[in-house]
Amino acid sequence: MGWWHVSADTLAGSRFVLSPLAEVTASLKALERGTVAHPGERAWMDAHLPAYRKLTADDPVAALLVRAGLGRSWNAGFLTPTPTGTGEQTFGDELERIRRTPAGTARTDLELSLDGPLPAQLRRSDLPERAAGLLEWVWTRTVAPYWPRRRRVIEADVVARTAQLSRGGWACALDDMRAGMRWLGQSRLQITAHDHPPREVSGAQLMFVPVTPRQSWVSWESDRCAVVYPCSGSLADVGRTQVPEPLRALLGQARAAVLVLLDSPKSTTQLVALTGQGLGSVGRHLKVLLDAHLVQRRRAGRSVLYYRTAAGEVLVKAQGGA
């Protein structure tokens, strides 16, 4: 298994970072694989996969670049730069780092990703520009139209993770962050179940970067490292099929959807993002559920988290919910 040695000071100074480029890269990975990880991705995939397939069919160099640089085993470093961690970066800011990559560095990174020589089609000097153009296409066509909602989901995940951290410490917050990742103790953070050499990251800036697609990877540079992980509640489908009919008849579709989602504590912001309902509507539903003693709330830092009470649990389970 692969693990990082993380000192107490490094862990104490770690933080969550929002990265539009990471969201775009995760979306590109999902499009390339063409499969959905949860029902909430289905409509998005159906809407954009045909155009992506046409793009890569018309541009075989771009198609090969994605397969070589964002494969299933290792990412080419220049395609997944570690966030700077200095203020909030726009997508344009992050994309410029890829465009400025020297051509030789891009080719070397791709060879490491492939664990072998480059195919003849990729022995060229415009790889960074081609990669940037492809990522910009993914951003413009498939991410930017949904970015406000995706951003709310990501921000809500950070709130939920912070609350988890306050309840159970770093071991609790890290153990379910990404597949194969868990706190081993003795300053060791397992980042993958695959067999990779240990890495010393003590003294580096450690960042956790949530994305909405069910994709995950790690990256590092000399003074900083990042864990990109799929955030909780990623664009979950809370349509009719997820709300039991008896519960819908009793509470109404919208209010029942809020109650079903509260199997784990969530903020109002997270509920707005996951349900697609307005802030005022979610607030009214929560007040009714609070007055009925079906949900309770508690403060976590500057946020308020809502969760089902014992009565709420009984009601949902009795009606066939989660």
C-alpha cells in the first residue's frame, strides 16, 4: 500500500481548497470512461458524452493525450497540477499553469504516466496547448453551466467534513475521503491500497480538494501536496424514485426529499444544492420538520447542521426509505 508520512504540524496546517481545474479534470475523466458512478450523473453524461465522443474522434491526438495522461493508473503531472493554496484561483488562472508547461516536461510526464516511450503521435511540441484547449472545452461545455450548483455542493461538503472532524478527529474525517485512504497512526496516512513507495510530506502544505464527479487522485510538488476526493452527496438524484410513495403522500415530494437526505447531518446550503430547491423553500421545510420533531439541529463552527431525530428515523424507515 502507498502511504505518506504526515507530521502533526503538517496535518494541523492542512486545509480544504476549491479548484475549478480539479472539477474539470474529474469531469474529463468521467467523460473518457463513459460510465456514471451514481444516478445524479446520468443526465449530465447523456447530455455531453456524444459531443465528447465526436470531439475525440475528430482529434485523435487529443484522444490519445487523454488516454496517456489521465489513465487508470497514474496521471501525467502537468495535467493535474497541485493547487497553489494562495487565495481562490479561477479556472483561467489554473489553466494558464498548464499552458506554460515546457513541452519537454509534458512529454516526460506522459512517459512516466505510460511507464514507457511515447507513441509517435505524442512526440510533438504543442502538447500543453492541446491539453489546455481540451480542458477549456470541457469547462465551457460541460462544467461552467452547472458550476454554481456544483460549487454549492463542494462548499457544503467542506462544512460536513469540518463537522466530522470536530466529532471524531482527523482519523474519522480521512478514513472515508477516498477509496483506499485511511489514517494508519504513527503519522502515516494511507492514500491508496496500491503498492507505492512511502513519501515524506511533513513540512509541505497539505490540501484536500473536493470534486463532484466520483473521481480521485493525489498530486504533489516540492512544497505542497493535494488529495483530490469525491465529495459527499455528489449531485445526488433526489427524484421521485428515491422518495417512498407513502412518505411523499404524507409530507409532499419536496419536504419528504429533505427528510430522506438527512440520514447524515447536512447544512441548509448542502440541502439547497442537493435538492435544487430554493433557500426559502428548504428553510420552510426544515421549520415544519423541526416543529414536528422529525429533525434536530446543532451548530458546527459557523454553520448549522440538520439531522433526523429518532422519530424521523422511524418514520422514514417505516415508509420504506433509507
